[in-house]
Amino acid sequence: MTEGLKIELGRCYRFSASHRLHSSKLSEEENRRVYGKCNNPYGHGHNYVVEVSVSGTVDPATGMIANLADLDGFVEREVIEPFDHKSLNEDVAAFRDNVPTTENICKEIFERLRHFPEAKLERVRVEETGNNTFEYAGEEL
Amino acid sequence: MVYLTRKLEFSASHLYHNPAFSAEENQRIFGKCNNPHGHGHNYTLEVTVAGEPDPVTGMVLDLKELKEILEREITQRMDHRFLNYEVAELKGQIPTCENIARVIWNLLEPKISKGRLHKVRLYETPDLYADCYRNGAHGA
């Protein structure tokens, strides 16, 4: 009965960071029109919640898809450490020329985590506020 | 297809320990979860059933019936229990979120009389959960 079942592990992480939505491809007016308050030149911040889902075989010896401490360490190193209490525009190279919308943050986090060695990264879900959530599962092959 | 989800909570204790590992290995792999006296969680279970609403009742599955199944199969079996010692289905397994979710799937699937079990999500804490579903069935 257990055959054909898929098990995923979901884990939530948090970071707080500031950003400014501003595209160098748009004029000042267009930026203001498109991004509204988010275009404020001094930036603003959010408490982000990142939900990471991985899948794989449950090791019968440990009962785990992946050792949680290893997953936590990997996410901490790849995402939390470089993003937490940072200005995403200024401090994260990926957002120098790429507007740090939560769509793009979601994709960037996915790219940073896709090489987790112990399990397959299924998707990344990022909550910018309790009302805005974005999800990315990589590009379809 | 409509997906209905019912939530329930139960509280239970567990510990992670594999007798095939040395004491040091158990400590290294399982960390705090290896405390021999165990520890506990408030688990939240979300059970999703998929199906077409019955044209007469408008229901995929009577929620009352689902509630009774969950009470009988899960709450009575796991609530206020020490999972390692008191839940026969977990004997010989480390009671991780992954394994408990799979045991719950296997307990519930044959009991769902209308619609079909689509997903079991078990939260061990608000920040850690396991999903169990049929291969290829994810998406709701």
C-alpha cells in the first residue's frame, strides 16, 4: 500500500530585509506608476517567510528524507545569512540588475537551494507579508 | 474535482533512537530528539480528500463521517500517547514527521468511502511538516 507514495518535507525559515522596487529599464515616472509606494527611493522592509519543500526516499535507519540539521545549515548558509538584515538591492549581487520583487526573490532562493545534496528540491514558497505569497518550482523540462 | 481539507490536532511524545547505531551516532544524527525520556509536540494534521460533489447532498464526503474516521483512526490512536511505545503501526520505525505522515496515510486511505484520499500534511511544529500523497497527484 505504501508503494507509489511520495513524501515531502516542508520547512519554514525567516529573514528580514529591505528592498526598493525600481527598474533601470523604466523612466522615473513609469517606476513610480508601476511600483507605487514600493518605489520609495529609501526602500522599505519586510519579514519574509521562506517555505522550502524537498522530497526523496525516507531512509529506514533514520526515518528522514534529509537530516534536518543539514537542511537548516544549508539554507542558513545559502539564503538566511546573505539575506537577513540586508538591503537586497545593495547587498545581494543577484539583485543589482534584477528588481527584488518577491517573484525574483523566490526564483533566486530556488537557484541557491537546488543543489542541496541530500534531497530533491521541489519548490520554494516566499511570503512577503501575510497577504502576499509566491511559489516557484523551477522551470518545466 | 473538488478538494476538501479537514484539520485536527493531537499531542504526543516521541524520541528518535535507532538501536543499530551507537550512542554517539544516535546523538550525532538525532541531536536533541535522541533524549531517552522523549519530548512532545502539538501536531496538526490536515487531511485532503478529492472528489466530485454528490449531486444530491452537494458533498464530496460528509464532513461528519470524515471527522469520525479521524477521531477513531488518529485521535484515539495517537493523542496523548508516546508514539514509540503505544502506536503499533510505528513499531520499529523512527517516529519522524515523514514516517508518521505515511502511517496516517495508510490508516486513512482504506477508510475513505467517498472521493479519495489526496494528501496528508502533518505539522510537527508550525515550521516543520511532511506531506504524503500518491506519486503524480500533487497540486492542491
